[in-house]
Amino acid sequence: MAMKLVKKTSEYSIFKRGDERYAVKGANRQPINGEEKARILLAEDLIKVTLPAEKPAEEPEAAESSDEASAEAEASAEESPAEAAATEEAAGEAEADEEAK
């Protein structure tokens, strides 16, 4: 896979690789990577940088209702069997009290 020289300056050399991507080497023949490479390629108009798309804003009501539902599900999942039995007994006693009145 041979690289073709695209542009050579006193500071760096830009090559096009066999997979159609670019390689940048400094004057010391060491590879340049990361933000510095992107800045060089952008300055030479070899790449185009686009900003990521913004996430659509969620409706506050929908977010609140889903938060409440997940909180209730977590609370019921965290109850131990003993706590669940105690809750059922309390509910049964409350119903019995209402029937007695």
C-alpha cells in the first residue's frame, strides 16, 4: 500500500493512503495525529468538519412522567418480601376499618 504525496511544505508533508485517508508527517518524518493533523488537513481544504447534530429537546411533561414511573418501579423492586407483606397487611386493615364504618 503505497502513499502518494499530496503536498509538501517546510513544516509537514501530506500523503494520501491507499484507503483514501490522509497521513501527515512532520519535518522530522514523525507522524502528526489528533487535533494538529485535523487542523492541517482543514487548512489545506482536504477535509470538511461538521458539528454533531443537536439532540432534540424532550418535552418536560414526558420526562417528568417517565421519571415518576421509573421511581415507582425502582421503589417496588427494592421492597423486600417482608416489607411487601407488611404493606399488604396495612392495606387490608385499612379496608377492614372502612368496611366496619
